[in-house]
Amino acid sequence: MRYSKQRSLILDIVRSNPVHPTAEWVYEQARKEMPSIGIATVYRNLNALSDKGEIGKIAGAGGADRFDGNISQHYHLQCKKCGRLIDLSMKTPQTEEKLRQMIKDAFALEAEEVTVSTTLLSGVCEHCAAAGKAEKTMQK
């Protein structure tokens, strides 16, 4: 795969941001350094980088595809309330119950429901769980 200035910039943006960005987000960041870059160029390069295994692609997480600069073996937890994606490192596949416990231990999360797909789990993140507890306390 040939590397252009655009492709290198896009790769750097995805790898340096742990936010699991959408193509639109990458485009906005890329325009700060390269105002002439087009959205089609960003989409084309993200898909090419994903196809070659240079970055990860999380299909349909929250509606739009998201991209991941971390290509090591890991899962993602997506909060069912706010949509935030969190990396969850895994050395070996786990059972659903072990995943729930790992999520609680590693991230202090309320894992009400964990749905296992290829790399995407769902639950409630720490921030949303805390907000929910505060709201329940206020209602009493």
C-alpha cells in the first residue's frame, strides 16, 4: 500500500486518539492540518487502512463505523446510555460471566447486561452508572 501525506495524517490521527473516532471526526481533525483534504479521501483511506490491518474498524457502533488505532487483541465495551467505547484488553477468550466480572473489576462498571459479539460488548459505563445512582438517590 502506498502512503501519501493524507494517508499518513489519517493514520496518525486514529493511532493518537483513544476515542474510537468516526470518519467525520477524523475528517474534522485532518482539516486542521490539511484544509484541502476531502471527506471522500478520509473515508477511502480509513477503509484501506482497515482492510490492510493497520487500524481496526468497529462496524456500526452507535450508528456510524468507528475506527481504532489499537490493533492488539482486545474487546470494546459500549455504554448503552452514552455510547462511549472503552477498550477492554483480553489475552484469551472469556465466558460471559467472566467478562462481566472483568468489566466490574477493571472499570468499576455496573455491567447489567453484557452482550458478546466479535469485539463489542455492551453495558453501562462508570459515569452513567454514577449518574443513575445519584438520580435514584435524589428521587427517594
